[in-house]
Amino acid sequence: MSSGTAPESTEMISTARERIDALDGQILDLVRERMAVSAAIQEARIAAGGRRVQLSREMEILDRYRQRLGKPGTTLAMTLLELCRGRV
């Protein structure tokens, strides 16, 4: 690597990492929002005499993530569902 490209690479990496940090912040905010919405749905379902967790809905979510991201998407969806379910 020539000394002329090293500063450009370092700057690009630094800028890209800042962008990743910003995206991670947005993802975390969205996960917290998803958890709140999920809790509201669970409360409404229980108040109507239903179950807190609807397995058919969870299967739809798992399938959506798997289709878009492959096997790791299933793992990600399972983690989101666990976070949003609360204690079962």
C-alpha cells in the first residue's frame, strides 16, 4: 500500500464506521419501538381473552426474515421475537 492511499483508506474506514454506529443507533431505537408496540398488542389480546403469543404470526415473521436474509435472518427474527414477547 502506498503512503498516498493510506490516509484515504483510513478516512473511508472512519467515515464508514461512523455510519455503522449511526445505523446501529437507529436499529436499537427501532427495536425498542417494536418492543413497545408488541407489548401493546399483547395487552390488547389478553384483555380480549386471547393468548399473549400468536404462534402463526410469529411463523410469518420468521419466514419473512428468512426469505430476506437467509438462515441468519431466522436467528435475527427469533432474537427479536424473544425480546418483544417478554417473559412467556
